[in-house]
Amino acid sequence: MKKLFGMIIFVAFVLVLGACSSDSSGEGDSGESDSGKEELTAWAWNINVPVLEMAAEKFEEENPDFKLNVVEMGTSDVYSKLTTGLQAGGKGLPDIVLVEDDRFQGYINTFPDAFANLSEMGFDEQKSKFPDYKTELLTKDGAMYGFPFDGGPTGVFYRRDIFNEAGVTPEDIKTWDDFIEAGKTIKDKTGKDMIGLDLNGDDGLYRMMLTQQGTFYFDDEGEVNLASDESKKAMEITKELKDAGIVKNTVGWDPWISAMTEGDVATAPSGAWLYGSITQQGKDTSGKWGVFKLPAFEEGGNRASNLGGSNYVIMSASDQKEKAYDFMEYFSTTNEVQVEAMEGGLFPSLNTVYDNEIFKQEVEFFDNQKIWEMFAGEMENIPAVNYTGDYAVAKDEAVKAQSKIVNGTPIEEALENAVKTLKNRTQ
Amino acid sequence: MSTKINTFKRTVQSLQIRGQQTKKASTPKAKFKALWMYLLLVVFLIISVFPFYWMFVGATNDSSKMFTNPPTLSFGSEFMTNLTNLNESIGIARVMFNSIFVSVLYVVIALAVCTSAAYVLAKFEFKGRKFIFTAFLLSMMIPYQATLIPLFRMMSDLNLLNTYFAIIAPQLCFPFAIFLMRQNFLAFPSELLESARLDGASEFRIFMSVVVPSMKPALAATSIFLFMTQWNNFMWPLVVLNENSMYTFPVALSSLMGLSYIDYGQVMMGVTLATVPIIVFFLALQRHFISGMLGSALK
């Protein structure tokens, strides 16, 4: 009896281990250079995956020994895995990873050796094909560490039907003060709010306004910059919007989108990528939309800004860096690939692609406005800003300060406090 | 979820007892009291069932319908569309297989490991027994984030990344399961063990033929805990898996979360599919589950 049990347990164990290893063999990460296997691995999230796969197929036609395996995961999951792998000393990482603009500098500062130096591999020649704000973002100590990919040139998305009903013309909105006045008119005539904001949960508008003025949470030296004049101005506008009673408090992403698609609010300042969300969630609102540039802080001031965007990096731990570089250079500088990205809802930062007809076409959903031409024209004017420091913590403090300000705390006091706490938290 | 149902069941039981009592003394006052009790229960029922209902509604509607004002509360006609889209996005059959395989395998092995450990800790006298047991309990207080990176390094050094084994291995010894089983073993009369020993049965035989068969309720309760733990496990599989074809449900569902657009129809369909096996597993074992929990509590 005893022997029988022993046998059963032994057999079960062998089966278990067999099942485990048979599924894993041959599927291991590409870093392990099994003989003859030269597959590269990339991590990316949803709409980026088909673009990457299509580009890999095209590249494979001319480089038969090339093969790319794209692993799809959620945006924040990419960072969880990337951080874990880097903290474990570069283990279990792929060859290519997609990283957002505002995350990139955090990684390169914490893990200076994480990404491959692209300047050494010859990427400097391609630099002029991208807007300055992107190349500066990806440069550390004079060398580039990332391939610029998509950008988020900003604009104010608005509902034509609401604007018409209230008799407001978007061309007249040149400054944020005009914007607030227009908002009051719309509220009077239609009863609808001008803008949806998550006042206690997100600071997207504030971030856009900071970038618009060429500054961000931290300055070039990496010092906390939340109490700068630019920051105060941005908070002032936010507070004025709230005090004018033209803000609908939308908590979270989806209520914000649906407030727009349902026609409960008139405008949404955001990145060009918002196009994808509203066309998918507001399928029956075609023709009712329009976009104008972000209002300036003073007459004639800068109206270009950026929200979001991402870049590809090659991991230093990869043992196929050259191959990965060849592919990524092809990916980021080939018009054909970038047009495909554009069609998939990602606004390319490669400036040679803007001559393509897709950027000149009239967009039916936006009442035949040439919205892409407007966004493309903005790219060169986007100020380069500094994303160093702990982005997540800084954002947290900025949101708290914003929440206090709209609830009555004086701007100066709230921002000074935010600076103090942020300094403590990032020390 | 399980605890909710558990407490709910207990309330129902006590209410049934109450109901019998009121039948005996059917005064208007007692009836009135029972009515209130039922009303309260109906409220609780709605609170606990509504999320599931909303989940099914979401699974049969287009994503944009979920955010209308007033909210859509009726079933839509997009069931098949969502199912097809989800299948295209994550490959339902593969993910379902991964999840079930990993969870069942985990329950089987972890149950064997934890039950044996608990038995020894409950029924054998040896030096350091208390210390070991306390150490197990204390290890429950270590946050998993603290062990994430060392474990990841270990798996990577052993070349086990991206395997089923890597998902289940770190949690095979599950302190809470050991605790739960130990409490149940304590209630088992030691005299029975003595007499079995006198009859000449080996220790292994005593364990398998005398102790384990009488522990079915406790084993069922522990299995449900272990199953749920593995089924819902997210962070660890996310970190060790590097292939979409190895993804379990939580990881696959998380991969649907994009930056600017999330198809909630697909997500809700995925969540619905992920919930079904838990419900089945629970219903199959629930009879044992409650007595198993009570068994340890009554001791």
C-alpha cells in the first residue's frame, strides 16, 4: 500500500513537471540565444501592436532572418514588468519596449544603463526628422536613448451643435479669458457646461497649460517647480473656470468622454489621440465636432502644447541590439509605417510624413475640418519641457493642490505646500 | 465574494430558525419583525447581486452604452460581437485553459503540501513546533511586493520565467491554508491515532486512511481558498509571463486596458467568463465549505 502511494505521487510529479516544461520549451524569452533562434521580442500596448506587427512583416520581406514577437499588455503592466526586470538587474526583459514621454526620463535617471545608447549606433543622423521637443526629451548627456514615435499635439475638441446654439464662434477664442467668456455665454444660452474636469482626480488641463508655457513639474535642474509663475497662471485659469460655474466635475476617464459624446459639455482640451476615443464611443455624433488650438495665456502667445505620446527604446540587456536598432530605425523613419500608425490612431512625430495626403484630408466626423493639418502644424512649436524627477509623485501632489485651490485655498499657499511635501516625498 | 455568500447563507439559516419559532408563536409583533428582517435581506441581496447583473448587462452591450445617462440596465444584443472581439483580442480558449490548468494544479499540490504541514504541526510533539508555526503565521504579514523582485530574480536564474511552474511554485506553501487545516486537525481526537498505531498502521497509512477522509469539509474549504487565490492572482503571473499564449485571465484582461480607448463590452465579457468557473467550483463545494469554516471556528 505504502509503495503504491509512493508510486502514484512519483508519477504525478513527473507528469506535472513534464507538463510544465513541455509548454515552456521553445517559448522562452529571446534574450536566451538558443542556437539558430534569432527572434526579437517587443512589449507594447493595444493600438500600437498592429502597427508594430505590420512594420515587422514589411521589414521581414527584405531581411528574411528577422522575426519579431510582439507581446501585448496593458499600459501600466508594461511599467510593472519593466521596473521589476530592471530592479532584478536586467533580467527577463525583451529587446524593444514602448515607453510614454512622461515616463522615459524617470527610467533613465533611475536606471542610467537600462536603455541602449542610440547615438553611438548612428541615430543622430535622423534627429532632424523629429520635432525638438521629442529629441530633447530622449537625450541624456548629449546622447539619444529612444526612438521618437507618436505625439499628442493638443487642441480643444468642441461640439459644433452646442457652439452654434449659443452663437459662439471658435475663431474668436484666442486666449483663456476668451475661453471663459465663451463658456459663460454657452452656459447662459444652452445651460450646458463648457468643460469637463476631474478636479479632485486628474490634472490633464494643468499639465497641458504647463507644457504650453514651456515648463513642467520639475525644472531643468530637476528642482521642484510647482510654485513657478507659469504654474500659478495655470492654476488661476483652472480656478476661474470653476468659479465661473462652467465646469462639470467628471470623475474618471470614461465619464469625461461620455460627457462629450452625450453633449453634456461643449469642449474637451486634449491630445490629438482623443480622436480615437470619441469616434469610437460617439459613433452617432459624426459631423458635430470641431477642433481649435489651445487658447493662449495672452494675445498672440503660444498655442501649441503636448499631452501624451510615446517612444521606443532598446534594452541594454538585449543581446541583439544591432538587429533591434536596424528594425527600429526603419520603423521610426519610414513614412509608410508612420502613415499606418496614423490610420491606427497614433499621431506620428516623424516630420517627413506630414506631406502625405492623409494630413491634408477633410475629416467627415469633424464636419470636414482639416484637423490633422492643424495638429501637424503645431508639432514644431511644442516647447520642450523637463520630465525628470518622480513623475507619479509629482502628479499626485499637483492634483492635491488643484483640488485644494478649487475648493478655496489661496493659490500661492496651496502650491507652496505642494512644493514642500513633494520635496519631502522625493528626497 | 465567497465570504459574502457565506455570511448571507448563515443569515438565511438563522432566519429559517427564527421563522420556525415565529410559526409557533405567531403573534402580529413577531410577524412584523420577520417582515423587517426579510426587507433587510432583500436590500442586501440587491446590493450583492447587482454588480453581477451589471456585469452581464455590460457583456451584452456596446461599450458606449455603459456610460449613457441614465445608465443602460437592460440586456443588449451585442453578446456575440463582444465574444468574437474578445476572442480575437486574447484567445478565450487558451486563456481559459491556462487559468484552469494553473489553478487546479495549484490546488492539488498546495493542498497536499499544506495539509501535510498542518497535520504535523497539529498532531506531533517535537522541539521547535511552536516556533515553526509562529514563523508561518508571521510570514503572512510580509507584503508580497517585498518578495516580488527576489522571487523574480530566483525564477530568472533558474531559467523558469514564462512557465506554469513559475506561477504556482512560490505560493505552494500557503500560510493561511496551513493555519486553517491545523485548526481542523486539532479537533481530531488523538485517541484514534493511538489506536491506529496500536493496530500497526504506518504513519502514512494513518494519515491517508484515517485522518484525511474525515477532513473533507476542511479540505473543501481550503481548496476554495486556494483556488480563488490562484484564479485571481494578477501581479505575479504578470511579472513572470512573457507570452500572450501563457496569459491567465487577470493578466489577459489587463492587457485590454489601452491608453485612450477601452472596449468595456469586451472587458465585461471577459470578466463574466472568468467568474463562471469560480461559481461552478464554489457551488460544487459549498456544502463542505460552510461546515469546514464552522468546524475550525467552533473549536
